[in-house]
Amino acid sequence: MTRPEKKFIERVCSGKSRPFCRIGIAFAGLILWIIVREILSQSLGFIENDILNIAASGFLALAILLPLWKLVPEVTRISGADNSSIVAAVTFILFCPFLIIAFRTGLQYIGFTFRWVLFSAGLLMLAATEEIICRGFILDALSFRGKRIIGLLLSSAVFAYLHITNDCASVEGILNIFLMGVLLGLIKFLTNGLVYPVMVHWFWNLVTGMVFGWSVSGYTMLPSLFRPVLRPPWGGFGPEESILMTISITGCLVVLAKRQKGLIHVSEFNINSQQRTEFK
């Protein structure tokens, strides 16, 4: 087997200093992305809607991460899409309680407009941006000392932090978003890429916010195909703060945990021409 070319962090940093180098790269990348996003958001002031503006500026600001991302070894591929059937089963488990709630509270059809298509594209950019940052750059950068569990937990904490200033944010909601980050990270490990994490993330926001008409992590101004007849059993932050979310994510994690034995530790991960890890 041909040993992959060493990345910058492997060539420059000693074994003991690599964790600190990784933390520095991750922190610098996140701060730079936030700064560039704010600059682009002001430049895109003609996009008056907050969600669309954040989606466009955040997605474009990802360019600042690419040079930094190349400094660290990749934990998994970017475009892998393995184990589709398991992802489909996990997605069903995640949505099942909320499908029941949607039909029990009743749905009133509003109508379909081009604005719905525009916002669905915006939500896709938001999902892709958050997954590339958290399950891509941050997870890869912070998967040090041969353990991907470190990157998984820290990237999930960053994912939760990105939502902490949203309207109506609650402790329950932020904790559930952290758990969702862990779930999406495990999906990345299982599928060897970011395709399915992006799609599951986007599908969640699309269905709950733009089909069922619920608040999505505090966002309430989304065009929707339906509106609930009765008030759903959660607050203004949306289903993300519901105990049902905790239960459904826990069920998903149990299913994935049984499929992920040996995948959390980098040294146990199968290396091929498209999968690289850090050689000590």
C-alpha cells in the first residue's frame, strides 16, 4: 500500500504539538469564516431577507476555509455515499414521531409559490455550509491523537454554538442540536462523505419548516406548503427543543452505534486511495 503524502501539519508539527496546531487551525478557520461571512452579508445587502442573506454569505465565505482545510489530514472522503439503506432507516426513525404530530395537529394547505423554491435552495446552502464547517473542516481538524471521537464531540459542540443566538433558543434545543451534530457526524463516518449529512440536514429543515410550517431552530419566516391547525407541543424554537427530538435522535444513535464499531478510532479505519488518516 502506498503511503499518502503527508500534510503540512504532519511535516511541520511534532507529535506532541499536533493537537495544539489542529486546535489553532480550527479556531482560526472558524473565526475567519465568521468575519468573512459578516463582510459578505453587508456586501449582499440587496438580499433583504435574513435567511437568504445568511445562506448566500455563509456559503460564499466557505472559500476562506479551503486553504486551512488542506493543512490537516482528511478523516473521510468528501463525496462518499455508502450505506444508503442505513441512512434511509435512520432518517425514517428521526422523522417518524414528527410525522405523527403533524397529522394529529392537522395541516391546512396554503399553496405553492416560486418563493418556496427560492427558500428551499437557501436552506440547502445553509445545510451544506454548516456540514462543510462542522462535519468537514472542524471534525477533520480536531480528530487528533488517533481518535475521531474527539473531533466528533467538538464539532458537534461548534454546531450547537452556531445556533445559540437564534431566536427562542433554549437549553433543551441546544442540547438536541448537539445530539443532532453527533448523529450527522456518525452518518459521515458510515457513508464516508458529506453527501448524506447535508441531505439529512436539509431534509429536516425543509420538511419541518417549509412543509409542516413549524419554526426551525427559531426561524419562523419561512414560506410553507401547510400551516398547523393546532399548536404543536413545543415552544418557539421548534421541534428541535422537543423531548420527541431527544428520543428520536437517541434511537438513531443506537442504530448507528451498532454499525460503527471500530470506526471511531482513526487507526482502525480502513485506508485506501480515497481515505487518508494521520500517520504518527
